[in-house]
Amino acid sequence: MTLEEGLELIHNYKKGLEKFIETLPEQSVQLGSEMIKTLLMSSKNEIANLDAIEKALKRESKYESGLSE
């Protein structure tokens, strides 16, 4: 897998999580408020983790390209 493919995969996964977060309020009657809070916090943490991975991959890519020059 190339860096670009990995970054695209991260981007698509983050979009899926953001869409999931958008639909959570509609499910509050079935799930209950505590479950909604837990799912929301978990999803936001996962997005933050994906952001950190994405930044690290980009930083590593820049570092490696600097070494090859």
C-alpha cells in the first residue's frame, strides 16, 4: 500500500465516523443517552487518533524524501 492509498483510507474512515456521529442523535431513543455519550466520545477519540496517524505519516514521508535528496 502506498502512502497516498493509506491516507485516502484514513480520510474515508474519518468521513464514515463523522457521518456516524451525525446520525447518533437520531438513535437516542433506542440507545439511551449514556450509550450515545459513550459512542460519541469513542468516535471523536478515534478521529483524533486517525488525525495523529495521518500527521505522522505525512511527517515521516517528508523526512524520508529529505533523506533521499
